[in-house]
Amino acid sequence: MTEDTLFAKIETKGKSLAKQLERVLREFEEIKLQEPGDLSSPDLFILDVGEDPEGELDRFRPLLQSSLKNEVFITSAVSESQIILMAMRAGAKEFLPQPIDEEDFKHAIAGFIARREQACTGEEVGRGRIINVMGGKGGAGATTIAVNLALAVAMRDSLSKVVLFDMHKRLGEIPVFLSFKPAFDWSEITKDIDRLDDTFLMNILYKHSSGAYVLPAPARMNNYMPLMPDTLDLLMDKMQRLFDIVVVDSGNPLEDTACKLFERAWTNLMISTPSMPYVVTAGRILASLKSAGYRSDSAKIVVNRITKHPEVPLSDVETYLSAPIFWSVPNDYKTVSASINRGAAIVQEAAKSAVAKNIQGLADALLHGEKKRKKKWLFK
Ligand SMILES: Nc1ncnc2c1ncn2[C@@H]1O[C@H](COP(=O)(O)OP(=O)(O)OP(=O)(O)O)[C@@H](O)[C@H]1O
Ligand SMILES: [Mg+2]
């Protein structure tokens, strides 16, 4: 045993679960099981909350909160989202559903050891860049661009950790675009943002096959508090610590929380189509942001759904918005709507299409500068 040995304590309802957990723990030479009767605070506490999670968490509360550097894993035969939330609020780092998947458990233990090593070396985690995707008038293509941009970055650079966050108040559409059933949305995790542990947050985000993580919006009217600007700040602090790129489908750009995001973002994309109602709405949003004191001229204009002969010529769009067009995305209703209807991202399922290549180009232009930027206007 060395000075660096980590002590683990297991508390289960049944002997066979304890034996299984102990057997796996013994495979890790960094970890030693605490002797029975040893009342000191362990480095890792694995607690089976059985069928009374609330009571069990209450009973162990002093131990759960005894030291900031200790970690708690909670396991239960019931893995409903309410119990997982309760575990998170009690400060758990991991939730292990029963029967235990040993590979997942080993992964969780390896993560625990790595975090302890990182804490010893004092390694710093980087600051992620926020890309705020703002739609002006509904249907401009904000969700299409946010989803595919996030996935394009995740697929292009597997070393970049990317999260896609849907800030809409309700009826978020990202799970439809990517055909998954979310276990959690932001309304559930922001309620107790102060107690939201980084590792736990990573565990409850949906992980898409592209490598991007997703935090969706509530699917219906939510009973929780709306996302307030201060809460957004705390959530973004965490997201930027955990991810290199945070892509946000930001919803109504003029709400207080969206303005806060605008101020904080590394890049703001204003999405419009080349048709007058969209251009006018985009212009009004930028003007409103400017009159409220935000640097709206820093927003990058992206014109979506351009054709050979756009309803409003692109030069007129620039004149009207008094800003250059940063990027334009071709109109390809067949490919885009087919992808959305199949719940498959364009950059994954139709990777060779012009729209997919264009959005990959947008990712390059944003992250790697002008060098790789393709022709600004596809049709002129
Ligand atoms: N480049 C494109 N080519 C053709 N059709 C597109 C393109 N981009 C988006 N669309 C279509 O436009 C519709 C609206 O797109 P999307 O849902 O992304 O817009 P939005 O700005 O997020 O809308 P909302 O304000 O309702 O959230 C979709 O049905 C999609 O099929
Ligand atoms: Mg949308």
C-alpha cells in the first residue's frame, strides 16, 4: 500500500452485489477496500439505495457531504430519471443501474482514478468556445445549422469535445432531428445547478454516435423555473470547462437569457434566408441588440437556402443588414427534409451532399479561419 492508495467503501442491500463490486474493484491496484468497522471517510463510497432512495440518501447524507474530494457512486435497481436526479442532487458522481454492467463500472472507476490523479497534478481544463446559432424568423434553419455544425465539428476532430445545447424554453426539436428519446433536458438539471457535478453532467448528457454530446430542451411545458441569465452563466461555466466547443440553438434571440448568451459567445451566427420577411426580422434583431448596448456588428450573417436566383439578391441582403455575408448555405429541400424526417443528420447520412459539405466548410471557416473558407457565395 502506498501513500497514493485510494480507499473504497461499499454499502449494499445484498451480499452478491457487494461481492461483484468488490471483485471488480480488486482489479485496480490503486484502490483498496476499507476494512469493516473503519469509520474514516473513504475516497470512494459506493452506495446501493435499494428501493427507498430518498430514505437511504438521507441516512447517508453526512457521509455523502463529508468531504469535497471524496466521490460517491450510487447504484439502484430502479433507474428512473427521478432517482437519478435525486442521486445527482445528493452529490453522486456516477449512477450505476442494476444489474451492474461491469464494463461501465470499470470505466467509472478508471474515471475516478484519473480525476484523483488530475487533482494531484493540478492540470487545468481549457475554456470552450461558444457558437451561438440564432434564428430570426421561425424556419430560417437555425436548428438545421446548429445540429449539423456541432456534428460536423465532432466528426472532423475527434479530439474536440463538442456539446449541442438547445436553449428553447420548450418543444425543443433536436431529439427529433437526431431521433433519440432524451432522459434529461436542461430544465431538470438547471434547477439545482449549484449542486450539479461535472462528471454527473457528462453522464446524463445524451451521447450521439458522431461523438457530440447533447443537452436538449424540454419536450413540453416545463414545471420548472425558466432558464434565467444567472443560471445560464453557471451552466456555461461548466460547459466551457468540460467542452472545447459549445454549439447553442438559442431560440428567441431577444430574450434576456439569449442576450446574455450573445454577450458571452465566441461567435454569434445570425441565420436568415434570402427572402424579405427573414431579412427584415434579422435586421430588427441586430438593431435591437445594438440599441440594448450589445456588439451586434460582431454577429456573422449566414444566409440559408440560397438558390441561383434568390428572391432577394445577396448584395441587397448585405446592404439591408449593413453587414457582409459570412457564409451561405445552398437550398436543398429534398436532402434536408429527408434527413430531418429520418431523424438522421445531413453531415452523417448525406455526407456527400452539397449541403453537408457546405456545413463542414462552415465549421472549418469558423474554427480554422479564412484559410479553408470556400467561395463565399455559391451562386452569384
Ligand atoms: N439549406 C436548406 N435547404 C432546404 N431546406 C432547408 C434548409 N435548411 C432548412 N431547411 C428546411 O427549413 C425548415 C426549417 O428549418 P429549421 O427547423 O432548421 O429552422 P429553425 O430556424 O430552427 O425553425 P424554428 O424557428 O421553427 O425553430 C426545415 O423543415 C428544413 O427542412
Ligand atoms: Mg428550430
